Amino acid sequence: SDPCLERSFRGHKNGVVAASFAPSMKQLATCSLDHTLMLWSFRPQLRAFRYVSHTQPVHSVEFAPSGALLASGSADKTIRVWKPTVKGESSFVKAHTAA
């Protein structure tokens, strides 16, 4: 059968650059040129979480195989490792000298 749209998400203020499905297939993480990550739940009654710490566009996002962590890479030359929770706590590594 032909593909059909299951659901759409709105929340980023600029273009979405990448997306990553959680291993559980219950969440989707996206990153954007608006400097943020968003964590979307496939359950309609749950709201999305916005993670704000990068100071430049975010170009990559990926769940760890366990689903317990989320990594993002940004043009601000940092990699952030997030706990995909309401608080969205993160640690970062700044080791790159170019975007």
C-alpha cells in the first residue's frame, strides 16, 4: 500500500536537521538550526520536551543503544550528552576547533 502520514510534530523554530528513534520506539529526538533538541513522545497525551544548551545550530542527534542517553553535536563545537527526561540534564565536551 501507499505510504501515509501517521503523525506530524510542530515545535522547532527553524529547519530540522536530524532525527533519531529511541530503541523502545516510544520517542523521537530531533535537532534543529534553532539551536535546540526536542524529544517527542508517540503517546498523544504527553507533551514534547525542548532541550536548550547549545549556542549554535545542532547538526546531529542520536540515542545510545540502551536509550538511557542522547548525544547531540553542534556548530558551537560541543558534543552534549543528555538524560532524556523532563529536566534534560546534560554534560558536554568541547574539544573541536572547527564546526
